[in-house]
Amino acid sequence: MAELKYLLGYSETVTDQVRLLISQDKLGETLLKKYPQTHTIKTDKALYIYTVDMKNALLKQSQPLSKVIYDDKIKDLHHALGLHTFISRVQGGKHKAKNEIRIASLFKHVPLEFLRMIVVHELAHLKEKDHNKAFYQLCEHMEPAYHRFELDLRLYLTQLDLFGKLYR
């Protein structure tokens, strides 16, 4: 049986259930029943609007976003699904700061819940830089089903590794 690299921190009960679904060739079917369709946010402009709207609704007091894009290179180069970068410069006598969010391009073809989870994750980095208790509490505040969506995304990534894409 293949190693479940996306589920390394999960309990044996969870991983045993996933192994059973894989052995019965039902992991993809289970995900498709739960999330039958993908979202329509396919362009960088639409992703920017979606993310800024979410930020304005959930994190009113946070810094503005300069850029939000899908990035083809994230998964391969950074072994991540999204990146939040903060760039700070002094030009002349002025301090300029930019916040950018880059989302792995694989999120163009997933259910909205998975995109929402990764956007919430990256937005949480505007307030909390580290993956600590406060960070995950903020994620849950912004999206109460955050942990469920994260687990299901990890199941989808496992599906991708073992069997290929579910969504086109």
C-alpha cells in the first residue's frame, strides 16, 4: 500500500479508513459524491476579486492585498499549495509594503470548498505568520468547516497522486 504522505499527522483510524477506500477503489467516488462540481473562479482577476471580497468580509482591519494569482510553479518549487509573501521596501523617505498571495494552479479545477480553504489559510497569514494555535483558530473563525475541508483536500491530493485527476 502506498504511503499516505498527505495524511501523516492523522490518526490510525482515519488512515485505515482511507486505505480501505483506496483498496476498494472508492476514494474518488467518495470525493465526487461529496463535491460533485468545481468552481468557476478560473482567472487571476476572478481569484483576486474572490480573495479581496473574502478578506474585506472576514479581516476588515488587515493590510491590503497587492496581488492574488494562480501560480503554476508553487507545488513543484515550494512543496506548498499556496504562498503568502510580504515585501517591505523603503523608497525615498517612504516605507512601502505589499502582500501577495499565490495559489497553486491545481486549485483552478477543484470544488469551491477546497479553494475557499486555501484562500482562508493564506489570508490567516496576514494576521498570524506561524502555523500555531492562534493561526488555526483564526482559520476556523473565517471558515468553520476549515478542518473538514483540509482533510478532504488531503484526500483529493492522495487521489491525484495515486489515480490522477477527478475534475477537469
